[in-house]
Amino acid sequence: MRASGRCRDISVVRRSSRFGRCAALTVVLVAVMLALGVVAVSAVAAPGRRDAASTKAFIASAERLDTGEIKRVPAITAREAAFVTRVSSACPTVLAGAPTHVSPAQRLALLRFGVELGAALEIDALQPVRGLTDRIGTLQERLRFSDPVLQWQVGVDASATPAYLAIRLPDLCADARALVASQFTKLTPAGKRFVQDVSAVVFDASAPPASLLRRMRAYAPGPVAAALKRLPALQRRFDTPLQLTRHSNAIMSALFGGTPAPQAMSRVVASSGQIVTKLSQRGLVW
């Protein structure tokens, strides 16, 4: 699941303005070069031993992370259940008066709260693997590839999950009360910042490991082919026992007092347990 479109738009605007300037400059330079009859040739280093070594190290680190996560599944699911109990008992029925038909402002606020709820549950539940993801992330960030785009993708993805798990958790009950006090149009400043931070990390972590491995295929064809078969199976062993979607729905039911939640929020919370899967399909939590 990705954070609400509005939150992602904030990040998009920032990046598009920066890349927009670069794109405009590139167009000008290309035009000048064509006018002068200059032919530009892109020079990318040919695959070498370092590429092969980095590819094999990437595969080994991904498998090490997978097996480490699988071992920690009992601790993760225990934290999920504890989080549900803690939040549900802290402010039960606080959102019982939510409107069933919402305005655009209310829809956005409820979407943000749904993202906040799902991400907070996930970040708390995944703390048992935080140290492991930090170590694997540091290792992967040190890998070097001759392909500059692949180098950038590996670096971004290597830092994505450690950054995600380090985001400070919000006070869900405080934000639920802020929703009620604002006629379901606003979160607290801390809640809004949390959603923006989650949005930024999930939006930037955009390359699935299978995509990265396929870009590495020329460097180590045999190991990559084998990894493309092994890693998805390992990831399923990690994903299957997790119950993030069910637990997100349990919290939502408690906060809404068992009454149907607005449709705008229901859609978000129903998929909020997939943030970890999306991240895992991109860079570290696989």
C-alpha cells in the first residue's frame, strides 16, 4: 500500500521541480550539441569482476535477511497482537461518530489516518528485525556496480527499510481525537508529519528486488537465475504468518465502535497491512 495520493504529491512536486530543471538543461545542451554536429556517446563501464562480486553479495545478503526474518516471525506476530490490544483499549469507540458520507477534506483526513494506523502497526511489529535490516542495509549500500542507475537503485532500496523502521511512532488516539475535534478534517501536526515520512520512504523505495536482480543478470547469470527462484519462496514464508491486515481492521473496528467505517478509510486500512510487502518487494524486507 502507498500513502495517500495527496501526501505522495508533495514528494512528487519537490522532485519533479528538481528533475524538471535538469531535464530542461539537458534539452538545451542536446540542442547545442546537435547544432555543432557533436555526437555524444554514453560511456558505461563494461561488466567486470566487481559487478559479479557485488551481485553475489547482494543475493547472499537478501537470503540472509530472509532467513533472519523468518526466525523472528513469532516475535513479530506477538507485537502485532499487543499493539492491537494497546490501541484498542486506549481509546475505544473514539471515532464512533464518523460520517458515512464524507467531503473531500474529510476523505483526505481519513485516508491519512488509515495510512497512519497501518504504518504504525507495521513499524512497531517489525522492530524485532530492525537491527538485522540495519546491518544488511549497510552492507548493500557498500556494493558497487558499473551501471549507475543500478547503483542508485540498490543504494535507495538498501536504506529504505531501516529508515522506515526508524520513523517515530505517532499517538493514534491523539490523532483520532483530533479528527473528531476537527469534524474529521485534520490530524495532529505529529500525525501529519508521520504520514508524510511514511509516504516519502515508500514512494522512493520503488524497485522490486526481482527487478534489481534482472539488471544484475549479465554479471552473474547462474546465481541470479537461482536467486529469482529461491527468494520469492523465502519471502512467502515470511509474509504468510503475518496478520497485519486483520489486525489493522481489528483496531479500526474498535475505534469506530463496531460501526461501519467510512468507505474512504476502509479501503486504506484493508490494504494497510501490505506496506511491509510492498517494501519487501523493493529492497530489504523480503
